[in-house]
Amino acid sequence: MILDFLKRCFLWLILVGLIGCQSDDDTPIVVEETINGFWLAADKGYIIEFKDGQDVMYNVNAFGCSILDEDFKAEEFAGLTLDMVNTNELIGTSELIASDIKFTRLENQNEFCLPDQISKTEDPKVNFDHFWNIFNDYYAFFETRNVDWSQYQSLREQVTSENFYEIIGELVLLLNDGHVAIDDEENNIGIDAGLRGLLERLNASLSGDLIIDSGEDYDRLYNQRLEVIALKYFGGEFEIDQSENIAWGLMGSTIGYVNILGMEGYSADESTELQTLNIVLDKMMDDFRNAEISKLIIDTRFNGGGYDMVSVEIASRFVEQGQPAFSKKARLGNGFTESTSISVTPKGDFQFTGDIVLLTSPLTASAAEIFTLCLKDLPYVTIVGDNTNGVFSDILVHVLPNGALIGLSNEVYSDAQGVVYEAVGVGPIEENRVPLFSNADFVEEKDSGIDKAIELLSANN
């Protein structure tokens, strides 16, 4: 149900090349460039140490260095390749990730992570120092989230082994950010900084026994809602892909409906993710073309995200010409990296550009929000529902010396006009605002969002 910050960690594969050079006497010689050594992605705080035999991944902050993966095997991570541009630069690219990752070689290989500097300890004060500095160095939204992080550094003196997670948990909750989390599996600790705010939004139109207090409560309402959609609006007749990420069908003779439940997992092999996705999209679009629909409902209300470029790929089936969609940049020191701009271009044999209603909710998060950025400015798209979650960044994952994982937002996304929707989300105009869950919907076994979409589309005849 809730956003899983571990889903969107970066993936790596390594490609090593040969570079030719000239000797002083002009006799050509070939020198094998070695990738061995330390490579830093400064905006991520990641260092990869390549060495013969066993590679290591570190994460660093202003306080120190921890081992993120002590047996890093690049070949296990599909999706992203690292090309050795020159002696001192690696560029990571992936068809699933919207921006490249730049690694630079450290001249002093031990500059950050000398063996005696690497922290691996349960000491709560050392772990607090790492925790506070990870956010201080890389988190991008203190001002947006109205949090003065500097005033909490002094809490170090109050931290003990008994209250460590209570204190850092309260600090991340201040951020109300669904891409901020703490996970210590060994000690059964899981803290989602956006959960409290999300539940408040989901419960806004619920009361009594329908109030969501747990994952089981949510699952019950979610399953009831999908059953109503399947039986009442589809009559039980619809298509769904093998991964169960996309379902589609007809609502009457002129209105099509597609429910996009996720932006990842279309293939068990991430290297074929987009290829598999496009097979599904081809089938779906052929069905819509053959049915000669003139209107379409796209439902992203239960979509917690995935890969940005999966969202862009799906959006490409609903545009008639190339257009800017969004841009992103990462926090780097007191500034940001260069911005990367992404456009959407038409793909496939058929693009639907008739009237579209896009359904959104507080559960529409991350890459699903990127999808809204791709479509929201099209003149034939109307948003219905509620504002999206307001968490756009890829999730940066660091590990504390005690082994706990920390997830945080360190990238700023903006739409084609430069507007940032972090913490606000993208949503409808007031008259098209419909809550995802309401007492009336469950009592009357209906979906007010779909009803509103049908009403708007029918009015455009």
C-alpha cells in the first residue's frame, strides 16, 4: 500500500573500454585503462571501489563513511550501464532512469574511506551523527517542508540506545515526505515519514468502521473498490497484462478505461522492461482503436510509482507530437546539478488523442506523478480526483553504521513551465475534485471518481 522506498534504488552495470595513446617517439602503444580505484557520485554520496576480486559500495556524508554493499557485483544490477568516458569520468545511463549519473575518479583513492574511517558500530551517538549529516548533505526539501534541520543537531546529546529510533523517527516525521523512510529489518523498525499525512488524506471523507488505521483496513477498501470497478463498470469483462500492472476495457460503446497500477515490474528482467511494456501497450491501443472509442479514462489513483521512463513510455501513446514534459536536478552541496529535461514523443502505430480524463489521488505517487506531468497540459486531458502525493524524487538510499537503511528525496522535479509540485502534488480544478474513498461510495457500491469522469466525457459529445 505505502510507498516502498527500496523499490527505486539505482542500478548498475559496468562497461570498461580500452584507450589508445601515443608515446614520445610517436610509436603507437595501447594502454589498458583500468576501472580499479575509487569513484564518487558527489550528488548521491556514493563511492564505488573497483578492485580485482571484490568491489565495494560506500555511502559518505560530512561526518564519515559507511559500507553500503561490501560485495558489490555490478552484473547483478540490470538497467544502468557505466561507460568509462575517460580516465577520470564514468557516466551511468539507463533506459529506465530519466537522468545520467556522473562518477569521477578520486585522485587520492583513500580520500573518503580509509579503513580506520569506516563506521560500523551500534553507538547511538555515532549513528545519529551519520543520520543527521546524511539529510543535511543531501536532502533537497527542508525549506519546502518548512523544517529547520540545523536546530535538531543538538539532539545528539540526548540520544541513547533505548531512544535512538524514537528520536530519529520523530525527526523524519517532521518532513511528511513519502520518500523518506527508515528501515532496520534486524530490529523490526520501519518508519515511513509520509504515512501519517497520507492516512489523514485518505480518511478525510471516511468515518466509523471505514476509517483506515492499518494495512489490513486499507487492503479491505482497496479490494472492495477494485471489485466494484470490475463488476459494476466492466461487467467482469476486461483485459489485464501478465504482470497485473495494467487493466483495460470498455465502459459503454464510446468510452475506454485503463487502470495503470504500477510503473515497474512488467518484466522479470529489467533489461527488457520497456520492450515487454510496449507489447502490452500495443495490445491495449489496438483494442481501443478496433473498438473505435472516442473518449478515455486513465486511472492512476492506486499507482505508487516505479520508473520514470516507464511513465514516459506509457504517456507516449497519448500525445500527437513531441513536447517537453518535465526536468529534474539533484542537490549538490549548496546548489544543484545541471538540469536534465525530458520530452514525450509519440510511439506505436496508434496514439489516442481524443478526450481523456486522468484520475488521480493521494496514492498517485512518484513515477505516477511523472505521468501526470507528461499529460496534464494537453488540451484534451482533464484531471479528476484529488491531488497526487507530492513526492517526485528518485529515492536516495544510504546506510547507517548500525546497518539501518535511510531513504530520502534529493532531486527536484519541475513541469515544462518550471513549476515544482513537491509536497503539493498535481490535482484537478475545484469542481472536479472527488475523494478516492468516501462512506457514500462504499455504502452505495459505486466509484464517484469514475462517475464524474463519465459525466464530463458524456457532456463533451
